[in-house]
Amino acid sequence: MTDQPSTAAASSEGKRPRVVLGVGGGIAAYKACELLRRLTESGHDVTVVPTAAALNFVGAATWSALSGKPVAADVWTSVHEVPHVRIGQTADLVIVAPATADLLGKAAHGLADDLLTNTLLTARCPVVFAPAMHTEMWEHAATQANVATVRERGAVVVEPAVGRLTGKDTGKGRLPDPEELFELATEVLARGVAEPDLAGRHVVVSAGGTREYLDPVRFLGNRSSGLQGYALARAAAARGAEVTLIAANVTLPDPAGVKVIRVVSTGELRDQVVAAAALADSVVMAAAPADFRPVGVSDTKIKKADDGSSPTIELTQNPDILAEISAHRARDGQVIVGFAAETGDGSGSVMDHARAKLARKGCDLLVVNDVSGGAVFGSPDNEAVILGADGAAVDVPHGSKSALAHVIWDQVASRLSG
Ligand code: CTP
């Protein structure tokens, strides 16, 4: 991580983190309103700096009302406060959403003809660009060269999402979901810009909980939210990896720049994980697969019997995906990570069960959560011990799932490079 101002530092001094939200002139400007709301509601001090073109899409009154501050696009408003220098100099983070092709071009070439481009030149904090434009504009050699230039200088440029664009067309170029941009912004504020130590690596992460249907409306499932798996995918993407996220029944927005494959059952999860693992440097099984499935699935809704008797549901065991991919490694040096949610009992402590599971599954690392209180599911926080097949044991104190994700990738990265 680079040595950047952080939320932690700002809050320990009792200051609200100062965020500049730059808004470019694209239709996705309306989505930046939601990002602004999330930032202000979570205690950030946000100054919105739209371009003149952005004000054609969303007016100054909206930005001003939502941020609680005056808003200007030019450098001639309140000149006595020298805003073209002060706003950038005092920021803890600048996030530009949406970043248009024009703005990326200006940033790459150091042009400064309005307040936002001046701010980009005076900011010494982390800068995040979230581009949104039509696919052709994104793929154009000029845009790609500008993106490469600003990345080389240390800015984060989020890959646009794939989906419906302004007109009837679809493709790469959508602004990622505002909630996802919020997660990214808080992550960069807390940890600075991640070092690209996973660049050139392909990693696979599974997330969520699988469902095994009994009939068209009922299923056996579990309480996994997918938050930890999504945090892992986001962290790996931030560290430069190509990420495939296999998500079982997760309702969270897609992490920016991550390929998401959706599955329902353990059988589908198994097939997708095995296929993706063939090309992966690392596989992290953060999903909670259902261990059993009904022997038969009814095509029609199972009705209550007239005589009041209860149906008997016969179950059969699902494949153990982690054990399978660990036993049949697709590549030499592949690092495989499992999770274990354990409680102690009469036959052993949490760690006794965890060590036995690590040996049984045959993976390289096992992230062990003590779930005696049932506290992990759906919570934004986590604490764990990471056990290594090589005997390592790393304690990760209580913190965000994102912080745990980064410690896991630290462990993976050191094994990949070793
Ligand atoms: N796992 C898997 N396939 C399964 C079940 C679990 O790949 N059918 C993976 C999980 O993704 C997790 C690890 O195995 O990374 C441990 O999950 P857990 O449910 O604790 O393992 P189980 O083998 O089901 O052990 P237990 O009998 O303790 O439930």
C-alpha cells in the first residue's frame, strides 16, 4: 500500500474524511447522486466538482442540496478562496464518476481548463476514475492510452461494467453500481491505493450460499450473505488480478472489473469452480455450499397430505468441491484457500476441528472463523485465524471483511511468489 491519507487517520484526529466527487458530462451523472448520498450519510465531507457538461445532466441545485455546499464548475466563482488550488490540496480522496473520454484525455495530458481539471492537478491524495461511455469510445486506442497513462501515474481507473448503455445497445461502458463505487472509495480512503502485486494473476473466488430445491418454490439453503467473497473479489481486482467470481444466490451489486458467474446449486458451483480453476493461479472457496441435496426434485409444488402426514425428504451428499480441486490441482503452484466456520464441542476446540479440516480438505490455507455466537453471517466485520498447510498461523483481529480479504491475499501472494 502507498503511504496515503486515510479515513483511519482522519477519524483518529476527529476530522471527517474530505472527498472530492468530480462529475463528468455523461448520462451516468445521475448515478453519482446516489454515490454522493452514501458518502455524506456515512460521515464524509464531500465537495462536488461537476464539469459544465455534467450540469446539463444534473443541475448545481441537486449537487449543492445533497452535499450541503456551494457548487461551481469554473475557476471564477469565489476566486478569493483560490478554489482551483485549495479543493485539490485539502482532499483525502478524489473520485471522478462518471469519468468521460474527454476528462480522461484532459487528465492524461495535464490540461486544466475548469475547476475539476485544476483539482486533478493540485490533488496529492489518491485519485479514482470510474469511466462511463459507449463501448467504442472506451475501446478506442486514444482512450486506452489515456487510461494507461493515468494508471501509470498512480490513479485507480475502474473497469466499466458491461450491460445496457444509454440507447438500446449493450456492451462495456456502464458506470459500476454506486454502492460498489462507495465500497471502493472507502477502501481507498482506509488503505490507500493497492500495490498491483497480483497483476498478471488469475484468481477465482466463490461466494454466497447454494440452494438445493425440493420443488419449484422450496429449497434447502443457508445464511451466507456473500459479503466476504465479494470483499475478496474486490480486493483482488484492486491488486491487479483478473478475477472470476462465482456467486451463489448473492444479491449484492457486481464488484467493478470482476467477471461474475451466477449459480444456484452445489452441483452448478462445482462445475463452474472446476472449469475456472483450470486457468487459475489461486482459488478461494468462500462460498457455503449445501452439503446435501434431495434425491429427487418435485416438478410441482409439494402439497400437504389430507391425512396430516409429513413428507419424508431423502437426502444425498453433494461433492466436496474444495477437497476435489485440492486433490486434482489444475496447475503447479496453484494456491487453494478454504474457509471453516467452526464451533468447539466435546470432541475438540475450534482449532482442533480446523486443523483436522485443513488436513482433510488438502488445501494450502484455511481461514477459520469461530462462529460460536453466530455473529459472522451478514455482518460487515469478521475476525479469523489463517492456518497454513505449512504450519503457519496468522491471527487476523476483528476488522472489516475487506481488511481480512487483504490479509488472505497477502498470504496467497507470498506463496505465489515463493
Ligand atoms: N466446501 C466445498 N464443498 C462442499 C462443502 C464445503 O468446497 N460441499 C468448502 C467451503 O467452501 C469451505 C470449506 O469447504 O471453503 C469448509 O466448509 P465447511 O462447511 O466448514 O466444510 P464441511 O466439509 O461441510 O465440514 P463440516 O462437516 O464441518 O460442515
